[in-house]
Amino acid sequence: MVLTELGARLSGALVKMSKSSKVDQDVVDACLKEICTALLQADVNVRLVKQLQTNVKMSLNLEDLQSGFNAQRILQKSVFQELTRLMDGGKPWVPKKGKQSVVMFVGLQGNGKTTTCTKYAYHYKRKGFKVAMVCADTFRAGAFDQLKQNATKARVPFFGSHTETDPVKIAEEGVERFRTEKVDIIIVDTSGRHKQESALFEEMRNISEVVQPNNVIYVMDGAMGQAAHDQALAFRDTVDVGSIIVTKMDGHAKGGGALSAVAATRSPVCFIGTGEHMDEFEPFEAESFVSRLLGLGDFKGLMNK
Amino acid sequence: LSQAIRFASGGTELDDQDIAPILETLKGRLMGKNVAEEIASKLCESIRTSLVGKKRAALSSINGIVEGAVEDALVRILTPKKQTDVLREAMRAKSDGRVYSIVFIGVNGVGKSTNLAKVAHWLMGHGLKVMLCACDTFRSGAVEQLRTHATRLGIPLFERGYEKDPSSVAREGLKHAAATGIDVVLVDTAGRMQDNEPLMRALAKLVHSNDPDLVLFVGEMLVGNDAVDQLTKFHQKLIDLCPVAKASKPRSVDAICLTKYDTVDDKVGAALSMVYVSGAPIVFVGTGQSYQDLRKLSVKNFVDQLMR
Ligand SMILES: Nc1nc2c(ncn2[C@@H]2O[C@H](COP(=O)(O)OP(=O)(O)OP(=O)(O)O)[C@@H](O)[C@H]2O)c(=O)[nH]1
Ligand SMILES: Nc1nc2c(ncn2[C@@H]2O[C@H](COP(=O)(O)OP(=O)(O)OP(=O)(O)O)[C@@H](O)[C@H]2O)c(=O)[nH]1
Ligand SMILES: [Mg+2]
Ligand SMILES: [Mg+2]
């Protein structure tokens, strides 16, 4: 992730502030505005940024901000806390050993579901779980081949069909098969879809009904812009989204759209994808995500001083 | 706009204090429509400089003047300076007896392969013989994905499986096309992040050693601020990483294919970001997942959606 330029920007504003001996409302406003610009450039929802600006402003007491350095710390801390709060979607669901679970992957077209299914399978396989993948995408050209080749590379059993056209049927059969084979985590990959096409959402609901997932994971592209909120909300309203995985975080985008997805689904991010290979997958850490969003690697250290 | 509309008698000059708050609101609205922050800022700044000091007509509202100026600027930005008519160029190549080729490039998952198939379908509808060339030799299922489309469309596919050098697959494909009477070759490439140096170098090699008629950047409407960085870097890296032998005539992004227009409602700002930074024309707009879902850009629609 390339966050250095953002870091430089921010510290520019903050340095200006720390140098001023008397902190007045104008200095605070200018500084806060610069932080908000950085957040807008990181794809945080425009409304969320406005709200954050208001909240932080209200939580600050000018009387307390005697010296510039003090003001800088209080402001940073306040922004950081507000963002961390926004990223907090509760405790993520985790599969338990000895208990069979079905995990269904959903999301927009091309956001990384199929790739992430394999990463997820591979992650838990290495932890000693018995995993398997079901390809319930009968729509996209080459979808089953993609999953098959991925699963073969990861040495994970898979189920799918080149001829069956009903994804609900495949999902049902695949999950049934792996249930009887005593697989711990049955991963169901689905087609990409978007809220504007209701038939696709209906199909997702039907798949969810037959596989009865223990967890539905919403996969979202870390480069997504302002459409993030409405799409995530629509998915949450149709199926029981329980976790989020943010992909393509190896790119240049900062991933601010994830805040919208967390807010809309009230679900936590559990992993991030950091590359095309199956081991490029990391557990999510809210505080370091927020630090990176702000371009401040040592934010936490600074706060604890 | 919530600001009170102010009227004035003719002859007064517009000053910064009048314009600034209106532009600030407009900027927020553009960002809400998914225009990148940097682009929204630059646009508003240029409107500000162009308006400050201007005399205004009698009974004109400041809001109206500013909005009109923004709208004009949007139309100007989105209207291509250089027309690119893919069909006509392909037809001309055919009558010259040579193969016309397009290379589809872009980051991961934006819709390169799907829209390549749509373009094939469209060109076929105009009587051209099209061949697909599978130069994504990396991503699982990429070759089969293209084969499925080729079979459905009833057209030939040129492929050499996985892990081959994409640049030489393209070369062989183009040679094969010329030998078999093909009119147009559509070259699929693997998605890649614009900061991934080795992959960008491989792309520069593919583009320069095959010298296609059109280098088509595929970008999705869902992308946020990264749109600016994607276009800037795909453009610049193709030039910077151009093999020495071709350094006198580097290639870069010629045109844009915008995808997933159907997934963003009226948040169409990514289109503006992409065109603003690259100056490249939008030649196709993807509006769905079927072969028919390919459109020409309607500048008016875009501007209406942005200003609404
Ligand atoms: N760089 C990078 N690429 C990724 C990552 N995750 C997925 N991709 C790539 O993104 C593209 C799309 O991924 P898929 O897994 O096919 O996406 P999908 O959501 O299954 O797509 P549909 O099934 O068509 O909706 C592929 O080129 C993947 O290799 C990531 O974390 N980093
Ligand atoms: N809704 C919608 N979906 C689209 C559009 N264009 C492509 N898609 C979908 O987006 C997903 C990814 O498309 P691909 O063509 O595989 O994307 P790609 O850029 O070739 O992906 P990689 O080769 O993995 O980088 C598929 O599910 C497509 O059906 C569009 O205009 N609208
Ligand atoms: Mg998929
Ligand atoms: Mg592709």
C-alpha cells in the first residue's frame, strides 16, 4: 500500500498546528479539513466524512487545547478513535473445530470472491480443518474451471458442474455431499451480482435458503468508491451477511470504502486480500487498517505516549 | 443548492466570496457522485479562476452562472478531442488487407474479458471476422473463460495454455490471424495492479512488440479515487517501460472502455476522473453481463447524472 504521500500531507497540517503557540478554532478547522480531504481521497463515504468532522469538532474543547502539541495529539486521537469505532463491526465469526459449518461467499462482479474462497480454504486447511469448495456460479464463463484449478493448486476437494445451469441445485448437492463426507468447512462460491438486478438477488436468497450458511462473507474490492455503501446495504438486506473480506489491498487504493461496508452491514472485516496468490491473505486488524488509512504508521505509538 | 439565490443588476463583477461557497457545495456533490477528490478540486478551482472578475448579466443568479460553468466544463472534458471510431478503423484495415487488433488492459476483475467478448459480438454484427487471443496465461480459468465465449459466438480462439509468455502468444496469434483471413484480433490480457512493476513491464513488452491498432484501457465505474492513479500509471508505465528497441515510438493508452455502468445508479463520477487525467476518449460503455450490453457514451446522460 502506498500511503506515504498521505502521511506526508497529514503531518504537514499537523506540523503547522503544533508550531502555532495559540490554538484557535481556525487552526483546528484547517487541520480537521485537511484530515477530511485525506479521508475523501481514501474513498471514505462523503457523508461519513462530514459526520466525522462534526463529531470530532463537537468532542473537542478549545479550552483544553492550550498548546499546539497538545491540540495535535487530542485531534489525532479523536479522529483515530472515531474511525476505529466506525470500523468496529463486532466480533468476527470463526469456524470451530469439531463443528461443521457452511460459509457462503457473496459480492459484486469481479470483486474477488472465487480467489478469496481459495485463500480462505487454504488458510483453514493449514490450521488443520477439513475444507471443501462448492462452485455455485453457473453464470460466468469459465467459473467452474477457475475454481477447479484453484482448488487443485490448494489441494482442496471441490464440487461443481459444467452442464448444470441451476446454481441452487449445485449448491444443494455440493453441500449435501460434503456434509456426509464430514468436511469441517464447506465453502460455497457464488456468481457476482449487483443490487440493480433483482433476479440475481433472488437467486442469492434461494442459494442461501438451501445451504443454510453459518456465515455469509461479503467480499469487496478495496478500490471501491462511493457506491460501496448502497451495494453492501442491499446485500445485507437480502442475505445474512456476517463478515467482510476486503480484497486487492496490495494495490494503490486505501480501502476507505470498507468503512461503508462495515457501517451498512454492521459486520466486521475478518481478512484482507493482498495479492493474487492463495497465501496473500491476512487477518484484519482495525487499528493498523485505520493507521494506514490515515497514512500514519506510528499512530498507535503516538497515542500511547 | 441550499444557498440563497442572489440576483444583481447587470455589470457587477463576480467575486471570490460569492463563488467559493457555491463551488464548495458543488465539489461535495461531485465527490458524492464518485468523482475523485483531486479531480473535483481541480475542476472547481479552474471554474473559480475562470469566473472571478467576470461581469455578469442583469438578473442572472450566481448559482446559475456557476452551475452553468461547471456543466459546460463537464461537457468539454467528456467530449473527446480526437474521435476514435473503432468500427471504421477496423473496416479500413480490412479494405487495406491487414488485420486490425485491440489489446484490452486494466487492473484485476474490471471486466476486460467479458467486454472483449461483447466487442467481438458487436464487430461480428457488422460482418467482420473476429478472433480472440488468450494472452491471460496466469489467472485460473482465464483460457477456459475465453474459450467459452469463442464457442458461444462461433468464432476462433487462439490460445497456448497457461504459463506461456503472453507477448509471444499475441505474436503467434496475430500471425495466425493474418494467415487465416481474420479481420480483427481481440487480445485479452491478465489483470494487474498499476504498481506491480514486473507485471507492468510484461504488459509494456506485449504492447510494444505487437504494436496493436488500439490499446484499450478497461476501467470500472465502481472504482473510487484509484481511477486517477490507474490511468496515470498505466499511461506512464507503458511509456517508461517501453523496450529500448521501440523507444522512439512508445505506445500508451489510446482509448477507454468503461464497465459496470449498470451497478452505480447515478454515481457515475469515475468516468470523469478517468477522462480528466488521461484525455483518452471513452469508446465503449459496458452496461451488463450479456453480449448486447455495450453502448456508446452519451455525454449528455453523464453530465445530467453528475449535475442532478
Ligand atoms: N492484486 C490482487 N488481485 C486480486 C485479489 N483478489 C482477487 N484478485 C484478482 O481479481 C480478479 C477477480 O477475482 P475473482 O476471484 O475472479 O472475482 P469474483 O468476485 O469471483 O468474480 P465474479 O465471479 O466474476 O463475480 C482476478 O484477476 C483475481 O486474481 C487481491 O487481493 N489482490
Ligand atoms: N454488471 C456488470 N458486470 C460486468 C460488466 N462487465 C463485466 N462484468 C462482470 O464482471 C466480472 C469480471 O469480469 P471479467 O471480464 O472476468 O474481468 P477481467 O477484467 O477480465 O478480470 P481478470 O482477467 O481476472 O482481471 C464478471 O462477473 C463479469 O460478468 C458490466 O458492464 N456490468
Ligand atoms: Mg467468481
Ligand atoms: Mg480476464
